Amino acid sequence: MQLIINTFGSYLQKKDDCFKIKTDEKTSMISCKKVSSILISTSAYITTDAVKLAVDNNIDIVFLDEYGNPYGRIWHPKLGSTTLIRRRQLEIAETQDGIDLAVSWVKTKLTNQTDLLKRLRKKRPQKSAEITSYIDKISSIQEGFDKLKGNLGDIRGSIMGIEGSAGRIYFASLNSLLPDRFKFHGRSRNPAKDEFNVLLNYSYGVLYSRVEKACVIAGLDPYVGFIHTDHYNKTSLVFDLIENYRIWAEENVINLFSSRKVKKDMFDSIPNGITLNKEGKAVLMTSFNAFLDESVRYRNRNIKRENIIQFDCHLIANDLIGAKDEK
């Protein structure tokens, strides 16, 4: 489980083999054996004993800003695996192998988008024609991958262009399904201008921390990416890989709106936008953690969504070593 601390002034300390969390309202004890990670999204106190308990039990402590973006992490300093994986990762960064990986991740993202729209279409027969139109447009744009030629440096812009064009259509389709009072005008970030983007941005931030952790455990270098190499100075591989899993955040947020769990009082106004307050974070994270905890059929096995990221990262790492061994 993820231990989430979002109450201002919370106090996290060690008590035997448990984390003790104190707030003005209550005190809780949670065994370290039940905790996989700790998210701290507000001003809180944490003792060095609690930090050591987390490190000794391979539990990362992630600090999130008001938008859900990780700005710091405490974890053990060990490499997740052999450095051969990282060397091989560097070797293929500008090769055809790197291109194939990069394109496959973006293709997966677009396929996930159309699959979600197909599921939503089944539940909304009155909007079937409209949703089908959006699906057809995204599928048409996706055909652009077949025309890509050249090295990764030459086609990186084209890949991101295809992704961006499909994304605009996709989010327009999601917007068409929202209640009128929650409709939005395109994507907005830090701060978000509307409730949909606030929830989505915060969810993406939580996913980001999970992907980064999975990379390190698998022995992948989160700083050596393929698509986003020239666009981010940090953890570019995380920005590449997260494309495979953004759909979980999007589906969960849409489900929150569909089930009428999103309320205006879950948000606070800030300069140039709005932000998620304590109550809003509780609603979002309770729902998102339950969604990630669900078992689904993936690569011919039943696996929880939250474990798929780690599963995929180990596959990538093993493929890198296997490709090296075959030469």
C-alpha cells in the first residue's frame, strides 16, 4: 500500500517496526511490511528514524508539490541491477533499436486512448456516432508512424507531432463526455485552469513517481531516454515510459466524473488557476489507488495494474541484456 500524508502538520515517526502518523485529529500505526511507498503532499514533520525504517525496508519517500509533481525522493543509494543494462541503454539510444522502442511506446499510448473511447462508447450509446468519429480520427493519425524514416534525431519531432495531434482529438472527445459545468478548454498545467486538468495532472504526478521507482529497481537509467532526450533535463526515460500508463489516470478521472464524485468544493482557487485541496486529494487518491490495485489480464497473466509498470521495466532491461548477449 501507499502511505499518503496530506494533512498539514502531520508527524511521521518510527515506533518499533511501524510508522506512527500523528495529526491533530488522530494517531495511526502502520506496519512497515504493509507499506510500499510514502507520499507526502503537504507540510509535514518526519524523523530520521522513520527515514531509516523506510530505507531499510526498500520504501521510497516521495515529496509532491501542490500539483502532484514529485520534487524529491528519499531512497537507498544502491543500483537496481547490473550496470550492463545502463551501458546497453546508452548504446541503443540513437539506433534503430531505440527508434523501435520509442515508437512502440507512443503507439501503445494511442491504442490505449482508442480502446478507452471504445469502452466509453459502450456505456453511452447516445454518443456512439460522435465517439466513433473521434476514434477514427485518432486511428488515421496513428497511420503516420508507417511513414517515419531516418534516425531518431530526425524523426523525434515527427513522433511528438503525431502524439500531439492525436492528443488534442482525444482530450476533445473526453471533454464532450463531461457535465457542462466541468467542461474544459484544452490541456492546462501548473496551475490547471479547470477541475479535469487538476485531477489529471495530480494523477500523472503520482504515476511519474511509480515509473521512476520501477526504472531504478529494474536497473534502467531514468535519465537516458529516447523521445524526450532533448526536451527534459531530468529523468527523460520516465517521461518516455509513462506514456504507456497515462491511460490509467485518464480512465480513473473520467470514472470519477461519471460517478458524480467530483464536487466543486474539492478545489481551491489560486492565482491563475485552481488546485486540489485536502478533501479532493483524498477522493482522488482513494479512487486511484483502488483502480491501480485491480487485477487485469496482461500478457497472458493476471496482474495488478500497479505491478505492470515494474513488470514492463524488467522486460525492457532483460531485452537490453539479451540483445547484447546475441551479438
